[in-house]
Amino acid sequence: MVAPLAGKLAVVSGAGSGIGRATSKLLSRDGAIIVAVDRNLQAAQETIAQLGEGPQAAGNAAYEMDVSSGESVDAVLKSILERYKRPPTVVVNSAGITRDNFLLKMPEADFDAVINVNLKGTWLMLQRFGRAMIDHGVPGSMVNVSSIVARTGNIGQSNYSPSKAGVEAMTKVVAREFGRYSIRVNAVVPGFIKTPMTETVPAKVRDMMIMQCALRRFGEPEEIAEVAAFLASDKSSYVNGTSIEVTGG
């Protein structure tokens, strides 16, 4: 049986930890060659080291990238095209940061930082890598990672919640623009997941979050990655411009 992503070249942003690392592992499991990018190069390299020795393993690579910088995204894309002679046809945008605080206490710099990474960073990845796919005439799948707090709001996240709501809106727009090129764009909407990001949440708040979930637990990064892998593959060939909640109910 042929692996769902056999021979595909996949770039994953935020690949150094959490959902990005888990997604890199599952895309590799499904046969993809993985390009792990992260602001922390060592973390991205550690992800690559954990992918094992599959037939495509020799092609895996890690790059340092700041998704909020067009110059950084362009430089990595150029390196990928030089190395592989083709653009990735799977792009997973999971890079994200938080800078939580009450709105009245939030420094303007913390608002800007979260918007620049989570929203502008997704925009830059879609634009640069989407253009490369179109220029090479290849179909592809792009998966953006949003958050349930984009829909519910969350105290202390007047930067993070709207940044992720913007990712969902952007997903719908770009799906319409790229559809004519056979490039699908979808979003995954995670609930509260066990990641380095949620480990900083106080235990009392985590317990409250768990009680709001029908399954009474945090999700695992792999449970988000499975949905991302589905959206990346031809199994979801008529799924476009949509957002899939993975929240435990």
C-alpha cells in the first residue's frame, strides 16, 4: 500500500516543538520528505533527528526561519528550491507565540509580536510558498493552525485570539484565490492541547479548561497532527477553505 504522502515535500513551520513537531512526525510517517523550520534551529534539528530512518529520511532538513520576516521566509524558500529543485507541495503553518496579559496592562509591543508571528507569519508563508507552487505549476495543500479561542475569546488574549481569528478568515480568502491552481487551503482549530505553550498556564486555570471539555482532558499534539496529515493528503481532495475543530467537544 502506497503511503498517502509518498514523495511529497512538506514544510512545517514551528516544527521545533508541540503541534509542529508532532505534525512533522506524522507527515514523515505518511511518506513525506520533511523540511522543519523554526526560529530555534536546534529545536528543528532535534525534530528531524526524531523522524527515524524511513526511505525518505535522507531528504529531511531543518532551517532557521522567522516567519514574521519576509526576508527570512524568502531566504529559506530559496534554499529549499536550490536543494530540492522543486517547491514543497505541503505547507503546514503551525508557528505561533503567546504574550498574554489583560488588555489594559498589555504592552503594545506584545500585541505587535503576536500579530506579526501568528497572522502576518501565516500570510507570508501562504504568499511566498503559494507563489512558488503556482510558478512551478504544481498542485498542493496548505494547512493553517488556528485556535478555538479565535471563536470563544479568552481572558488575557486580546492579541492571540484575534490573531487566530484572522488565520481562519485568511484561510477562506486564500482558498478561493488558490483553488484555480489546484492548491487547497484549510485550517485546523485546536482546543487546549498539551504543548509547551499550555504548560505555562496555572494549574487552577488548566483544571477549569478541562472541565469545559466534554472529554475532560487536554488533547495531545498528535491528535491535531492526524487532522493536519489528513488535510495534507489526497484523502481530503475536495476539502477546501474550511476549518476543522479538534477540541474534545
